[in-house]
Amino acid sequence: MTEKLYYTDGECRAFSARVISCKPENGVYAVTLDRTAIFPGGGGQEADSGSLNGMPVIGLRESEETIYHILPEPLEPGSAVDGTVDWALRFPRMQGHSGEHIFSGTVHRLCGGENVGFHMGEGGMTLDFSVELSPEDIARCEREANRAVCADLPVRTLLPSAEELEKLEYRSKKELTGLVRIVEIPGVDKCACCAPHVARTGEIGVIKALDSMRHRGGTRVTLVCGEAAYRDYAALHANNARVSVALSAKRLETAEYLARYMRESEEKHAEITALKREILALKAANLPQTEGNLCLFEPGLDAVTLRELVNAGVEKCSGICAAFSGTDGDYRYVIGSRSVDLRAAAREINDAISGRGGGSSAMIQGSCRSARAEIEAYFAQK
Ligand SMILES: [Zn+2]
């Protein structure tokens, strides 16, 4: 059994210990110590990086309360070692994990939901709750959780006996056996957990829910804390600053300005569409009376307008009126005729213009990959 220094002191980043055993294992060595501050992972938190006597610990595993440090070189059983924990990795993880306890404990207290899943990743942590949480619920829990951070409460470790444990009320994701460690934040949360935590809630800095979604009958919340929350804020601020400059809007009024900009843009779009239709109506009226086929190219037309053009075109030609919109080699088409059965001719036309599509005997529509010159040549000779 290894004494887990991180159980009672999550801030311990350098420690001395004694080597208990060292066994070769597939070209590396599995070393056990009387005590360690290097966390082997668990409870949703990843394993630490660290070193023993300056040698990097290249792997960690835990079996029956004993922690195995995997090293590239052996250590002498009975000898003393100095260990370190990679603090730059560990501290933000503790901020996140302790923040998760506060948020989950707060959801439990205010909304009655259990935390049934927890994952720590690059883009933040995901917390799965057993109940549906509205955005207002989440905002309320977030506010309350940040109050607990500002109160700078102690984060305590309890190692209760079996009898004491029976009397304790605490959160846990599963039935636990053996030594159970409880992490307590007074008035906020009591939860069974094996991972290292910050000593005081103030170290978490800030707790922010980024988003939420329905998940297996409950809610999945993405949460960031501490350094991760600061990085997120900085990125969000930089992004908003660009939007602010582009819209000439004050930094907290970008959404309002953007909504107005979108409205204006939609109005302009509607105006442009109306103008396009007007131009098209003029063009259609001026189409020459044609013997045979009429082949038209009009970039930037929507499907409806393209159909209107063809409807006008079939009146002006004795054969097929084919209209294309898009860019060379990537066209949408509408083809109409009053004399040719297009349902029957669709396959031949599609083969000729590398197209796909279909429709009725009077009109077919689809897309094609041929170039304009090929399309024009086909309808000219047909
Ligand atoms: Zn935990």
C-alpha cells in the first residue's frame, strides 16, 4: 500500500520517499514507494507527469492501493528518492476538478440532480447530470458556485472509518468498498473522490459554464475553471474585439449590432432578389423566338427564378429551353419543353452533360459537371 500524499495535500509538488520494490517489466521498471505525490489518474482526472531522482515517470498504474511508477532505469529498493510533480499540468487540472465538485454539489443542492458522468478534456470538462437543467438553472448554479469560490472555503479530505462513513451523507457515482476518501467543501459539497484537489476554493479563480445540451434524459454541461477559464475569456475577448471593430460597436453591444446588421442584410438580399427577378422578366420578354433549342446561362440564380426563366423560355422556342446557374463545371440546371418528353430524355441529357436529376415530362432539374462550351455544343446539335 502506497501512502497517497495528494489525498491530504494536493499542493505537494516535491517529496521524498523510500523505494519499496523495483521490478523489470518489458524493458522498463515498475517501482513502488512508501509514499508518493504523483497521481496515477482516476475519478475523471488524468494521470500526472512527474519525475523520480530526475528520471521522468513514463507511466503510472494503481493496483490494490499500491501505485506503480514506470521508469526507464531501475531504482535500488531501500534507497531514498526525490520526486516531483509536473505542476504546470497538475494545477489547472485541480482547479477544474475542484470547480467540478463545487458545481456538481451546487446542482445537487439547488436542482436535485446527480452528477452521473465526468470527463476532462482540452476544450473544457463535460459534466453529465441526471436531470434536465434549464439555462436559468445553470446560470443560478454558476452564480452560486462562484460565490463559493469567492468565499475561499477550505477543501478538506476526510478518511472516515466504515462506521463513520455509514452516517455520512455524500455524493458518489458508484458503490464504494474499502477505504473511502471524501472531499468536503463546507456547506457546498461532500463527495467521494480519489483525485488531488486545491487547498482552498479561492485557488479555482472562476467557474464558467460554456454550454449545455440534453444528454440521455438529463443534461451535459461544458465547464471551464481557473486557468482554462482565463484562456477561454482571453480568446473570447480577442474574438469579440475583432467583431467590435468590424461592426463599429461597443464591445458589449456586438450581438445587438450584429442582429441589426443581419436584418439589414436580409432586407438587402430581398431587394436584390426582387431586382434580379425584374431583370429576368425583362430578359425573358426579350428572348428571341427560336426554332430548336434555347440554352441560357445566368449565374447566381436561385432555383425558383431559374424555373421562371425556363417557363418563359419554353414559350419562345420549339425545342428544349435549358437554363444553367452556377460556375463552369458546377451548374444547377432547369430544363423545360412543350414538345419533347423530358422524362424520357432525362437520361440521355444527363449523360451528355455529366448531370444528375429528373422531374416530369415537361420539366427536369438537377446539377451537372460539364463546362459551358460542352453544354452549348450539345444543345446546339440536338
Ligand atoms: Zn472528484
